[in-house]
Amino acid sequence: MTPAEAAELVRHIMEDGFNRQDLSVVEESFVEDYVRHGNGINSVNSLAQHIEDLTARHRAFADARFEIEQIVSDGSQVAVRYTFHGIHRDTYLGIPATGRDVTRASAAFFRIEGGKVAEGHIVSDGGGLLAQLTAE
């Protein structure tokens, strides 16, 4: 893929897939044995687990969405800096709904193989999210 095509793939996944809750975009854009290495977010070992995690986030956070702030690519790797936004409406990580509008800064590094995402490394401010959910 060209760098522009790889960056567009990731943009498509985040904005057209996650933000619009269109899991068909996710299913067609990742390999079945996709691995996500998480730091501040859960790791997953398959596309099925990844979809379960995305679904759980949409269930727990109303208006869950990613806001892309920067995206760069060399064609086989894509780096994206983004912010997660949502309103905590259901239990997440054992924390009952708070109704709070939360954000979480993140960066992701995706390896593209055969036109699909094969692996991801996510660095996310999980501690900051927990602080927002548990603040008194």
C-alpha cells in the first residue's frame, strides 16, 4: 500500500467503523488473527476479541468516538494520535455508570499486511480514564 492508502485505511476504520458503529468496516479491515498489544487498554489475540472489546466500549459509553489528531504512515506502518470521547452510561471495568463525559488520550501503531491491519500497539491513558470515572 502507499502511505496515503495505509493512512486512509486506519482513518476509515476509526471514523467510519468505530465512530459509526459499523463493525463490517472492522471485520473487512483486519486479519482474523489480529493481535493488539495494549498499554493502558486491554490486549486482544484475535479479530473476534477486538470486536467484543469495541462492542463493550460502545455499550459502556454513549456517543463513543475517536477523534484523530495526527496520522502518519510509511505504507506498511501507520501511527495515529487520537482522543477517545464518550459518556459513561454503563458498567466499565467494574465501575457502574457515572454519567460523566470522559476523554482518553491515545496513540496507536498499526502494522499493515496485505491491505489489512495485522497487528497494533496501543498506548492509552488508562489511568487518566479511571481517574475520571472514579473522581468524587
